[in-house]
Amino acid sequence: MKAWSAPVVPQFELESPLAPQRLRVHDTSRAQLVEAGPAEGTARMYVCGITPYDATHLGHANTYVTFDLLNRVWRDLGLQVNYAQNVTDVDDPLLERAQATGQDWTELAEDQTQLFRTDMEALRVLPPDNYIGAVESIPEVVALLESMKQTGTIYQLDDPEHPDWYFTCSEAPGFGQVGGLPESDMITRFAEMGGDPERPGKRHPLDCLVWRMAREGEPAWESSLGLGRPGWHIECTAIALDHLGAHFDVQGGGSDLAFPHHEMCAAEGTVATGEPFAAAYVHSGMVALDGEKMSKSKGNLELVSRLRNQGHDPMAIRLALLGHHYRSDWEWDPEDLARAEVRLGQWREAVELTSALDVRPVIEKARMALRTDLDAPTALGLLDGWAQASLTIGGDDTESPALVRDFVDAVLGVAL
Ligand code: 5CA
Ligand code: ZN
């Protein structure tokens, strides 16, 4: 499907010999920092997209800004990036919401996806190269499931009414490594996240649904597995393998997706290709409001669109998000936005100076921070130091203001 339009990104070329020449990020499955992406050529990233039944909240925005930063840091290292993202445009929560509000589910999905695109454009998030809906990827899902059927890694439930198809995930090599949870916790979490550990007839409680046979009143598609629709995890597995190939560099999303979603994707991908699914699983922290994770289902939300309609500069919203390290969990506080507005104003003033302090060593340190687990708060603090000193003490470097403008735009995604 159509992604959103790309912002114009300035070419930023400046040598920083002391900054590491590879990106290191935290891989959830190895619980340590690892090098992500190749030394040269094309890096491949899959980030789990929205389920479009409600507007983009700051938790979503934080996740997509995090992976946009990763994308930009790779580009700053001279890599090409193949970035794929899905839209879960058919799934239970979407169908339930459409039913509750009497809307057509396809219209609800299209409207909310369009609002998401507008929000992402405002936040200057680079669009994915492959933006793929679950509905449009059904042929790829079915092809993947057919190959898994051949190897006996999926099976049909012996249930005369609803003979759905399941994947034998617990037999997959490395199963359990992404989430790192003991089995009893896996079962609890699986149930909390839409899984069905207690369903009779399954070979193992953790086996996950891959093809749901048609139910009265639900959309369904003809396939060799019967009339039905894809399960959630297989959608991301099929889209990632189709657009990125096996053993791509990063699978990303919020930390709520580590288990079961990314665990199941990893298991399906490994079984289907005989290779590891992703080289690293990278997770951004959860943004909370009123003491709880911001979520569409609970309704404790602050929306990007609401803040924009109130007249807040999207660049300040972006800076407010980047002010938190991507792996931390934090609570939205309107004061964060006020502080980001002050910071943005100061940076804008400093890049208007005709001469300033030499920023090259500052950019080198900021790159060092960003290439070491995307430490945006440190990079922002370094730039504050340069801006404040340049505005108060001054400096005689005439190129630095333009260097800052281009660096901040190209790498942090903030247009000054
Ligand atoms: N469509 C699936 C992924 S395939 C899904 O989880 N959709 S979602 O709309 O619920 O979430 C979209 C992305 O936002 C996911 O990466 C999720 O981890 C992230 N996310 C959701 N809530 C929050 C939150 N409160 N804080 C941070 N990230 C969040
Ligand atoms: Zn996903």
C-alpha cells in the first residue's frame, strides 16, 4: 500500500574518525549490545506497524521515531537501508471496533492508516521502502503456510466447527530465546496477548494460530487451507521474508511485542527458511499515561494529532520523544513538550548565528552516542551545550551553524 511521502533530507557529509563506524544496539534475544547492519551495502529492517483502529498515540510515535533514528544512523554510516513495515489491516481488535461502532472495517482501517501517515509525515519519519498491508499479503502468507504444511510444521485442529491451523512453535530451533521467559510465564503472557493456550486439541499450549477458518460475519479469503484469514504472527513473518529475505538485520517494535509476537515470528521464520529470522531483535520502551501503558484498548492516550491540532510544533513533539532513551519506559508529561519547545527555540536561534563555536568535535561525540545504542538524550545534551555556549560566549567558526542544521535534520530528523 501507499506509504507516506519522504521529507527532503540534506546530504550530511563530515568525517568523524573517532566515532565507531558501526551501529551497536541492544538485542533482546542476546540481552547485550550487538553490531547491527553490515559494514557496507544494504541494511535490512522490519518494524511492526500499527493495527489501524484508532489514532496514533505517543507510544506508537515513540516506537516509530526510535526506528527512524536507527534508520538515519545507518544512513549516516553510509549504508543503504531496505525498511519494511506492515499494517495489520485485518485482525480481531480492528473487526471488534468496527462492529462496535457500526463502521465498515475496511473504511476504519483506511481512515486510521491515513491519519497515521499524516502524523508520520509531520514527525519527519522516513517512510518504509515496503509498506505492506496484511490483506494485500494474503497470497504470500498462504504460500508460506503451504510450504510449512509440506514439512508438517503446521497442523489443522480436529475441531468439526472451526478446524483452524496452528504452528508447532515450541519445536522450532531456538524457541524461547527472544523473550527469555520461563515456560509458565510464556503461557500467561501468550494468553494476555490474544493467544489461546487452553484451546482443546492443540498439540502444545503455545502453538499459535496461523490460519483462522471463516466465522459468520467475518471477512475470509479462499485458499488451499480453506476459507479463512491469517493469524497475526504469520503476517509479519511472511511480509518480512518476502521483502527482506531470510536473516535480515533488525526486527523492531515496542517491548510489548518481544513475547509472544517476535518470538513466534522468529520461530516461524526459522522453521520456514532453515536460517535465523532476524540477526537482532530491538525493542523500544513503553510510554505510559496515568500510571499505565498508553493503549487504545484502555483509552489513556495522548494523540499526536491532538497535540498538532493544539498548535504544537511536530519538531518539538519529536524532540520530546528523543529526550528519553529509546529503551526506557516513561510516563508522558506535558512538561516534556514545554522543555522540548524551549530546546527547539534555542537550537533555531543558534543555527541563525553567522559564527559560532566549532561544532565538529561535538558532532563527533553525538555520533559516538547515537552509534552506541541510539543514545539520543546524550546527543541532545551535547547540542544544547554547543547552542548555549555559542549564543552566550560566541565563536568564530562560520560553518558550524549550517553543519548543525544539516546534522540535526539528517540524523535526528528535526528540521530547524
Ligand atoms: N500491528 C501490531 C504489530 S504487527 C501492533 O502491535 N499494532 S499496535 O498498533 O498495537 O502497535 C504499533 C506499535 O506501537 C508496536 O510496535 C507497539 O509495540 C508500539 N506501541 C503500542 N503501544 C505503545 C506504548 N504505549 N508505548 C510504546 N510503544 C507502543
Ligand atoms: Zn508484527
